Amino acid sequence: MSYPTTLGPWFVVQRLIHENDVILGLEYYQHSDDGEELWVRDPKLALLFMSLQSAARVADSTEAQVRVLTSRDNAKEFGRG
């Protein structure tokens, strides 16, 4: 298995969970074909994008942010390290 690098980064779409201006945590975008929730709190379920364009398209349409993963250590949080 290869890992992300600065020349071949991976991308995650994430957004803040907040209530009454209090930040409660992060949610991560996941792909769903069967009607499951598109946002999950478990980073291991997050969809990893190999294309910045695809990640940015999802982030723009959902008012979220794109996070860039550039090392094996970055990927560990997402269960890929």
C-alpha cells in the first residue's frame, strides 16, 4: 500500500460541528450509495480523495473544508497508516 506524500497527497473533506458558537468537533465526508449519512464523526470512515478537484467540488457544495494529507503519519488518523 502506498501512502500520501507531498508530491502525491490525499485529501479529506471535513467540516466543523458547532452549536451556539461552541465547536463540538469535526465531521468527515463519506460516500454513500445506500442512503447512509454522508457525514460521520469517525475519521476511519472518511472518504479519501486522490484528486484535489474532486475534494474541492464536494467541499464547495457542502460548505466544508479540504484537508491535505502528505505523510503516513497524517494517514494514521484515517486508519491508513
